[in-house]
Amino acid sequence: MNIKFDDYLNKELQNPEFQREWIRQTLIEYAQDGDYIEFFRALEQVIKARTTVSKFAEDVGMNRVQLVDILHGRTKTPSLVTINKILGGLGYTISVDKLQSA
């Protein structure tokens, strides 16, 4: 049996705890390496696991095109307010933790 990673991930993303951890890990990686693409991709994956991007944008009061541009990395520096709006719409918030190396 050959399972594709995307199929596996889509199945796992049905679990709310897995969703939270998926976003948390990609946010940690973003903080470490500055590569925002995977973080925004993770947000998109979780949004799509729950609903459509259009419906999510409507629910959080965002323009769908603006949201898609953020999720696809075309908006390289969305504001913290915007990121917080997306995370809040998913039921999360940003927290600050001490770095392991600090």
C-alpha cells in the first residue's frame, strides 16, 4: 500500500490537536529560519481542512484575494494584526516562549 504524504496530511488535519501542533511547529520553524512560506502553507492547509478559503475569509472579515495572496506567499510581510486575525479565526493566538538556545 502506497500512501501519498498529502493524503496522509489531509487525513491527519481532521484532528484539531494535530492542526494546532502543525501550525505551532511551522511557526517555530518560521521564527528560526525566516521562511514564511511553510507557515502560511500550513495555515492554508488547516483552513481547507475546516472549510473553504472563501468562507473563512468571509468569517474573519478579510478579502478573499488578500487572504489567498498571504497564504501563497505573494504578500511577504503581512502585519501582525493580519496574522493574528487569521490565527484567531482558527481559534489560536500567538504566544512567546523562551528559545532553547537562549
